[in-house]
Amino acid sequence: MSMPTIKQVRAFTLRGGGADYHDQGGGHWIDDHIATPMSKYPAYRQSRQSFGINVLGTLVVEVEASDGTVGFAVTTGGELGCWIIEKHLARFVEGALVTDIERIWDQMYQSTLYYGRKGIVLNTISGVDLALWDLLAKVRGEPVHALLGGPVRDELQFYATGARPDLAREMGFIGGKLPLHHGPAEGEEGMRRNLELLATMRERVGDDFWLMYDCWMSLDVDYATRLAARAAEYGLKWIEEALPPDDYWGYAELRRKVPRGMLVTTGEHEATRWGFRMLLEMGCCDIIQPDVGWCGGLTELLKISSLADAHGKMVVPHGSSVYSYHFVVTRHNSPFAEFLMMAPGADEVVPMFHPQLLDEPVPVNGRMKASVLDSPGFGVRLNPDCALHRPFAR
Ligand SMILES: C[C@H](O)[C@H](O)CC(=O)C(=O)O
Ligand SMILES: [Mg+2]
């Protein structure tokens, strides 16, 4: 079989939820007074959209092969991502064989080192990488997980992130991760409210259901240590992303200080094998949580995951929908997955990247059969009702 080449890469933006899951309408739990690094400014405390959490929007990457097959992926990146692809990265993609994924990744990363390394550039590289995996798997007529070595279990198990762990328990999830609402700037009263919510949820869900707190980079070591100590009383399973991602030293200190048995997790805003090497070698956490659409894509995640495995650590990707499912099902050190509750009241299961994808699978009773991931590629289609915009068409 002669391998098709890549004829064209195209980059589009898209608004309204989906891969930029913070880009929701009003009244959504995900924008309801959640603690952030900006919470020290009262004007930006009530809403994360007020400081711009949703400014990027979704980036859609399409790659078209010489045989007419089209692969695509969505991530967070919007117009900036489009610019990087159309003005810079396209040269490494167009004309390459659809199997050239490893070389393309290296060229995208090395050529952007002078302005990249993390953040939007890595989101963008991830988007191209995921579109290439989708394309290759479609050309071969196989699901992406088959290209990664195949499933190691028959089904995935999920915990839910959202405002209602009590409802998540009824829906069959194994745990519920709450957003932390109050940061250090809200003092002892905020701390009391954080603990009160946890206590209420513990009372509603019983002793065996996992409860976690997602702190979205909002704390300092002192506050996080005090929160962890008091939350232990309510059986907090892990404290997530307590500190800004560059504070590797703080994470290492926090991990030494949390009560025995409580886990420290982080990594959704970390990227590449080198970033995760810092987290792993400095003993920053117990579980790493790369976002597949931000950490460098699947090509990089495989390296990050092997590194974590050698350190005896679990990899439980942040969000990432199908990009996580196809990965998690193939890895021994990824025993469960996250499901972000995207219903405004966190009271029903809707697809994580709704409304941008069609055929996006969802957990049923907190579980997903591996067999639902058996369609070619990542098994999803772009929803034609979502209006794409190509700002830097060539
Ligand atoms: C709930 C968190 O603040 C954030 O929106 C999602 C996240 O960090 C996670 O799912 O993990
Ligand atoms: Mg998180």
C-alpha cells in the first residue's frame, strides 16, 4: 500500500463551549465564583469569564490527505492557534506522509522553541498532532486506540467534575471533584465555606464515594496545607492543582505536608516530557493530569506516560474527551478517567465537548465500554451546525 501524503492543513475557530469548555453561557456552575489566581482582585472574583478565561475559543485543525481522507481535532486555541498553524506549522505538515507523525511533532516543537515551549503554542501543536493521529487511523480504517497497542481493559471508569458530586454518585460515577470556591484572599470565612460545602457533600454521598477539591492554581502552600489538614476530616481523596504550575518547589513541599493518605495531583497546565519530568523528579504529586489537547498531543503524552510509569505514578488526563478515552483504555497506569459535567447545573450527563462534536461517547452509569471506541480515528465528527471561521486561509 502506498501511503497517502498530506495535501493541506486548515485551521478554524469556533465559539461556544466544546473544546474551550470554559466558554459557556451565563448561569453555568463552571463560572460561579471559583477560586483562581485572579481572586485576589475582588473585581475578578465572581466570574472567571470576567478576567478572560474564555478569550481563546476552540481551535479546529483539519488535515486532508492525497486520497481525500480528512482527519481533524479540536482543542483550546482560537485565532492565535490558527495563525501559528497557517503561518508557521503548515510547512512541516503539508507534503509529509500521513505516517510522519513523530518527525512532524519534532519539527513543530523545535521550530517554535524560540517563542513556544508551553501554553498556546503547545495547545496548537497538540491540535495538529491529534488531527494527524485521527487521519492516520482513518486511513488505516482503525480506531486510534488500536494504533496505541489496543485496550488493556474492557471498560473505562469515570469520576465526575462539577458542582454536584451528590448527583454524580447517583449517576454511577466513582467520585466527584468539586471546584474550590474561595481562595486565600477570602480569609477564614472563605475557608469555613469551603469546608462546609465539603462536609455537606460528604454527608450526602456517604463514606465510600471519592471527593476531591480542584483548586485551579489559586492557593499558596500555607493555605493549601491548612485546607488539606481540615479537609482530611471529610475524607478528601486528593487536592488538585493547588498552586501555580511553575511552583514545582511549592508542590514538593505541599506533598510532604498533606495528611497521610491524601493525594496531591496536578499537571493540566503543564506541557511536554520536560515539564512533567520536573513534576515527577521533584516529587510534586501522586497523579499527573496532562490535558491531551494541551500537553503536546498523543505523541508527547505517550512519552510523558512512560516516564510517569517508570516513576510509579498514575496518569489521569484532564478532560480531553475522546482524546483521553482512546489513550486511557490502552494504559495500565491510567486506571480511571475524568468526566467534566458540562450541563449548567451538573445534573445530567452531556458530551464533554458538546455541541461541537457528533458521535461523542459519554459514560453510562459512570462507565464506558471499550467497544464504543471502535470506529476509525477518534470516532467523532464535527457538528456541521457549528459555524467554522478560517481567519488565515491561504
Ligand atoms: C473545575 C475547574 O476549575 C476547571 O474548570 C476544570 C478542571 O480543572 C478539571 O476538570 O480538572
Ligand atoms: Mg483541574
